[in-house]
Amino acid sequence: MNVRTLRKFEGPNRTGKQQLSFLDRVVRRDLRVKRVEQITPRMRRIVLAGEDLADGFPFLRFACNDHVKVHFPDPVTGRIAAYRETADGGWEPDTPDATALRRDYTPRAWDPEAGELALDFVVHDHGVAGVWARDAVPGDALVVMGPRANWLLPEDYRHYLAVGDETALPAISRLIEEAPAGSVVTAVVEVADAGEEQELTPAEDVVADLRWVHRDTAEVGAGHLSPLETAVRAVPLPAAPTDLFVFAAGETGAMKPIRRYLLREVGLGRDQMAVDGYWKRGIADHDHHTETFDD
């Protein structure tokens, strides 16, 4: 289906559930690293710039679950395999003999005056994205595709619960910073250790309760599948569950029991949550769009 035929949503989103607003077209942006900021020992912010940002970037407030497809250079050849738009509006590989090395990332920040797009990366000694981010220096090239749509969270709740691991921190950070005035945000974030905690500033007139779960020391409760699940179950929830919206993202296996807890034990409706398996243990380039959660 051509994206031009897909639905749009005009905000602000006060429908009580997440809304997708598809863009007129998917845009390819050939960008270069402008600077690198070390946020924590394992988290780096890569600030990108380039002429392809001259017309702007579709960064909307409280579209915390947005994601772009980032194409990385081959570690051996240095070539980036991506896609280019054809005359008829389709897409074709620009390097047919190479495999595209790509991952999904949440746009962390957009500065329209400077023309700078920021993405946060968890650095690793393995994996194409983590290694690239570890070694990135100004001038390095990336191809950024999309986003295809803006994923707008609802703004008509009093209470928000944000849950996830390091991969969800960009989205959770944005939720805390962009939450509606007068709301209360509780964030439960699993990171490797205390050194990975970040200072996050809530939006004006927003009360934020930030709870860090240190993977190296956190306890896993009896019958729970992760320390994140244990920590989520310890969060006091509002007396009226209809006044709560939950955003949760991270490793797929860790998200499933948390979603079941919210549905079956807390009694939330499906529209009151956006739960996403950003990655799946043992699978590279996991397509979270195809992930299903049995209730």
C-alpha cells in the first residue's frame, strides 16, 4: 500500500489511545556525524547533520514511540547499503550486491535552527550498531530512512507509567520531557548499573518519579521473569485504573509478562497501553512491527 493512501491524525491526541499519523512519503536522508556526546559509559548521543535536513524533520511532541531506520556502513567495505526512491514512487536497493545493515532508533531530539538530529545509541563490543556508535567520529556517514509515521501517545491522562530497558530510554526520556502539564509520570528503567543512570528533566508542571533498576544487583521476585517485572509490580498505581496510560518497550521476552500483568491483574484496557518489543534476544534486526503479544 502506498503511504499516501494511509490515514493521518491531526493532534493533539485526546482520543485516549495511541494514534498513528502516516506521512506523505518516506524520506531518505544521507547524513554525517556532527558531534558525539558521551551520556553514560554505555550510552552515546550521535548528533547528525546534512543538507537532507534542510527541509526539516517530522519531530512531533509526544510522538515518543517514533522510529527511523538507520543504515550502517559495512565494517569491512565501508559501504552503506540502503534504498533509493524510483521514478514511480517505489524503492530499490542502491547497492544490489550488498546486504543492508539496519536497525530502528527513536529520534531523541531535533533542533530545527541548527538542523541537527540526535540519536542515542547503546554501545557494545559486538553488533553492527553498537560497534559503530562506539567508534563514531565527526564526519562519519549514515543513511536515515523515515519515519514512516508519527506514533502519537494520548495526552488526556492524569497518570503515565513508562517502562523499559536502555533501548527504550530515548522514548521514555521524551515522554518525561513532553508529558502534558499537570500529569504524573512514573518511569521504571532497567540499566546495567548505577553508572548508567541519566538525569532527566520533566516538562513544566509535570511530577516525575524516576525508578532505576540496576541489572547487576536487582532482585527478581518469585515467579517473575525479570527484575524489570518485579520493579513494575512494586509501583503504586492510581486508584482509578482508567486514569492511567502505560508505555513499555524493550526486550520482547521481558515485555510479555509485564503486558499480561497490566491487562489481567491491573485491569487496564488494551487502548490504555503501548507495549513494544524493540528487540528480541538472539535475533539481529528484529522486526518489532510483526511482533504479537498473546493476552
